[in-house]
Amino acid sequence: MAETLYDAAISSSKSHKFVNEEALANELAGHFFLETDRRNRSVHYFSQAFEKYNEWGAVAKANTLKEYLDESGEMSWCCD
């Protein structure tokens, strides 16, 4: 159920061109999947959040998100 609602929030914010809301929804979905031991799936959402925060101009937030993932040792991902 939660997965469907996260995806609906992402889709809605994307269709309305609310980049900041899309970034936040992706980040929250990433945390949800990480907390429910679905790390592979969380990478996708964190990557999207990183891209959308940068697109929005929230570079510091994007970097904080990247640093959180790098420092946690949970996963490494591509978005430099």
C-alpha cells in the first residue's frame, strides 16, 4: 500500500511539474524502502531524489543526501 502511495505522489508531482515535491517524495520513498530492507529498490528513489534536488537548485540538499548514503555504508551509487 505505501509503495503505491509513494509512486502516486511522485507521479502527481511530476505531472504538475512540482520538482521540489517530486524530489521530496522520491527521498521519502527511498528512506521507506531502506527501512524495509529493500535497499536495491531504495537506490532508484534516492538517485531520482538526487537528480530532482539538483534540477530544483537545491544542490546542498542533494549533496547532503549523497553524503548520507555514502557515510551509511549501506550502498554506493552513481550520481556525482
